[in-house]
Amino acid sequence: MDSGEDKNSCGTSDKDADIASVMGFSGFGKKARTFDFDAIFEQTRRTAIERSQKALEEREMENMQQMSAGSSQSSKAPVQPRRGMSAPSASRGQESDSESSSGSEDEDSEEEQIGPPLPPAMATRGGADNEEEFVGPPLPPGYTENDDDEDDEAQDDDDDDNPVKRIPDTHEITLQHGTKTVSALGLDPSGARLVTGGYDYDVRFWDFAGMDASLQAFRSLQPCECHQIRSLQYSITGDVLLVVAGNAQAKVLDRDGFQVLECMKGDQYIVDMANTKGHTAMLNGGCWHPKVKEEFLTCSNDGTVRTWDINNEKKHKSVFKPRSMQGKKVTPTCCTYSRDGKMIAAGCQDGTIQIWDRNLSVHTKFHCRQAHTPGSDTSCLSFSYDGTVLASRGGDDTLKTWDIRNFKKPLNVATGLSTFFPMTDCCFSPDDKLLMTGTSVKKGEGNGKLVFFDRYTFQKSYEIEVANSSVVRCLWHPKLNQIMVGTGNGLAKVYYDPVKSQRGAKLCVVKSRGKEKMAETLTQDYIITPHALPMFREARQRSTRKQLEKDRLDPVKSHKPEPPVSGPGRGGRVGTHGGTLSSFIVKNIALDKTDDSNAREAILRHAQEASENPYWVAPAYARTQPEMIFAEVESEDEEANKEPEWKKRKI
């Protein structure tokens, strides 16, 4: 083997020499150093053994000193030997035990201990087996080091098993949408942008990354003019926003609020709604397809549920017509897709929940009669993340869960959840273990609550008092792990936890408020005119602050408002009774004691003055006015002797 290696090495060296001579240089540089790791490890092991032996020797010396001190004390007080053993034999047994234990300690330490020795005070605590375990002050009796770890692990396990611990409600921020009900909430899939809509027809855009602690919306618009916003939802890609309002035409906006699509309006005079191109009555809800980014769904008071394609705005894609038990038209109040997008569910006014296959629009795949009280509007349908359970929020103050595989009776029912709005939400937590919904209250009769139920036992697990108004909309974003709530008094609240939540509201609360820029209205630009005559040259301003103070004292430059008028008034201003013209007129009318109920007397009151001093009417007609001829007034005797008119002879 050695000869072969020598040959190979000679061959490689010859090749290197040939290549070096051809290339024109002397060599390929220095050779890399090689290390023998086995030798290094062996040397390290030997040094560790030597150090451990030294430490053991020092320890034995300390033990011998302690034993000698103890024997000197024991000589004063005799020690009773154990039963059946004399004192010398006991001491010999102890010495043999100590020798055997020291021998075993030597062997264990030689095999296990690697590195510098422990301090003597720590080495004597607990023996050689516990050298690596005991670090720090002595532990209390009955306590083991693993207790802390076991407690932490048990607490972590409890947190994992208890879904209530995962609710992010330690902190909150409040967004002021307006003064009326927040009836729609939408978050894009990344959680960077929130959009709110309300009964005031406004849609406001909130950007968490660009917003500071003042919490102001960066855009507000009215996409559907004077119609209340019913639903808002971003598509699965987050590039467009579906707006469903109280009119018959849904709209699609881009991220900046510009219109991308407006659905067609159908012909309201056609009986069969399947033959129209769009809805003919008010919309109730809508949502995007969870898998296909171009498709969305709407439901309307015209009794249809329609799917649309964003690339075709001229006509709907398909029509689903819910029917009652008698086969009559029923109004759908809410609609949604299943998690895989293969089924479409609708809650109707007659209390039914009807589910169709997305590709078969005629007959329902699942149909539950009287799922809720007939005549109550089912406000929300929500599928669980695993796709097997459907939650329905009814207008009959109930929350129910249904198994899709057995759709005849509900799995669980919760009652006493008051609702006054036709769009009250319910949704599942990101871990699919909790179900969340809101409650409504009348004005001044308590606080609206956000209630959490266990999905399996359906017991109330937790509740949050949101505001002194109804909780209308609620949304639990799975990526942010934050809860958005819309209330009846125009507020949108965001609940989060600094540890359990991600981004979202955490980005804007840490930013300080931007200072408002004050407009300097008193400053005047200084114009430099070096060649102007001295009489026209302005004095150069040395200090802006002094000039501002002077301008502030000048009533003209500072636009000082006129003080209120005291006394009778001056300069055409009336100063009594509020200083306004209206108050002056009201005062004069109140002081006028004349009674104008009889118009004839009011006019004749001025007759004598007009005849004595004609000023307005008589001089104007002095030249052209004819002489007035009045009927002669006859006396009573003449009237009595006068022959009646009917007795006069006719000629």
C-alpha cells in the first residue's frame, strides 16, 4: 500500500511539475494544512482526565479534613454503634463504603467529566452524579428541578387545549367611521387594509401600515350614492373589492376605490327571473368565490341568487331560485359559498336554509325546512374551516350549527342572542374551535356583546362588552389573529394581543401622531429692492418673531374681529337685544300695541291725515283725476214716500 501511495504521489508531483513548466510559473502555491482529528481528540481527552483527577484529589483532601474535624468532635461525645455491629467494624464499613464510592466516583468522572473542574463548594453538593445538575443556591426540600419545566409544559398544554386563551382581546383600537351603523366590514387576505361601510352610504378605507396613532381613514367615498352599504368583501387575491348596497346593482372596485365593474339591472316586468340579465330588486348580500378569483355571488329581494363573472358585465353567470314548500318564490336574505366553492348556501325569509351544487342550479342538494322561525330574516351563514359544519345566525335570536352530512336537525342551538339588524354576523375562530357572534341592545339599555361559544359543547366560553350599542358585524382574521367589530353607533373596533397577534393594528399604534402644520397667515413676504429710492425701500427684517408680534397687534393684519356693539349702535349696526337686525325687528313688532285684526279700521285710521296732508296718491293724480261724483243721500221721509220699484210703470 505504501509503495502504491508513493507511486501516486510521485505521479501527481510529476504532473504538477509538467503543468507548471507549460503554464510558465513555478508552482501552484502553498499546500493546505492537514489536521489529525483523532490525535486532537485524544489529547483533549487526556487533558480533561488529568484535570478531573486533580479536582478529585483536592476534593478528597477536603473530605479528609472534614472527617478529621468530625472525629475530633465525636471523641468528646461517644457514638452508639448500630445494632449487631461494634464501633470499629462500623467505622471500617463506613471507610470501605467511602472508598468504594470514591472509586466509583473516580471511574464515573474519568469517563463522563470533560472540561474544567467545578468549584469545591458546588462539587461537594450532592456528589459526583449531581455535579452537572446543581447550579445555584440549594433547592428547598421536596422540590425537584424538573418541577418548573413540568409546570411550564402543563401550562402550555392547558393553553393549547383551552381555545379561550387564544382570543386576542388584551388591547383594542377604535376607528371612527361615522355616526350611523357600521353595516359592512372587509379585510384583504394579507390583512393590510380594512374597509368599512355603513348606513351613512360611506365606504372608508383604512391602511394599517400607513396610519398613525390618530387613526384616520385615508379615503372615503360613496360608491352607490344614497344606498346603504350591505356587504363588503375583498377577493381572494385582494386586488378588487365587492360592494353590495341597497340598490339592485352590485359594484366591483379596485384597491383605490375606482370602479371596475357594475352589474346589469334586470327587466322588472319579466315574470321569470331566470330570463333577466340581472337583479331587479334590492340586494341583501354577496361574497367572492373562495377558489376562483373572477366569480362572485349575490342575492336579492327578487327571489334569486346569482353568480357573476368579473369579465362579463352584461349578464349573470347562473341563477338559483329558492322555493318554499308550496313551490312559491322565497326571498333569500343571505348567501355564501362553501370552503371548497362547490356548494352555494342561502338563508331565506321563510326560515329555510337551501344548499345547491354550484354546477346544478335547479334542484337543491340539501334543504332544511323551518331551520329558523318563519318570517325571521336569517342574517348570516358561515362554513367551518374543515367544511363539515354550517353555522346560521337567525333573526329569531338564535345561533345554530348544522352537520352537512345530516342536515335534518341542528347539532347545537344557542338562544337569547338578540339581533335587530338584518346583517348580524357569525364566524368561526381560525383554529375552528370557537364560534363568535354579536348581540344587539336598545339605546340606553345595556352594552352590545361579542359572545364566544365552544363549537362542540356549545357552551358560552367567553364574552366581550364592546360598546353601549349593538354589535352588528364581526370578523376574525386568521393571519392577523385580530378581531374586527362594527357597532350600531358608527364605531369599528379592532381587538388584538401584542404577543398572539401579527401586524395589523400593531403597526399603527406605535406611530406617533403627526404634528399639524400651522399656516402662517400673518407673515408677509419681504421683497428685496436694492436699487429702489430710499423713500420706497423697505426696512430689512432682522427677526421674524418680532415682526409676527407686531403684526399680531395690528388689527388689520391680524384680521381682528369686530367687538360686540354696546348701546344703541353705530356705523349702521344695531346694538340692542343681541345686535342683529332680526332681533331689532322682533323687538319693534313686539312693542307695537296696535290691533290689525280689522283691516278696514287700520286703513281708515290714516284717512284724516291723508286728506289733510296728501303726499303719495293725490298729488300724482292732481291733473288727470276727474271730479268725483257721489250718490246723493236721501232722507228717511223721501225714502218712505218713494214708490217701490215694482210699482213703477213700464214704458
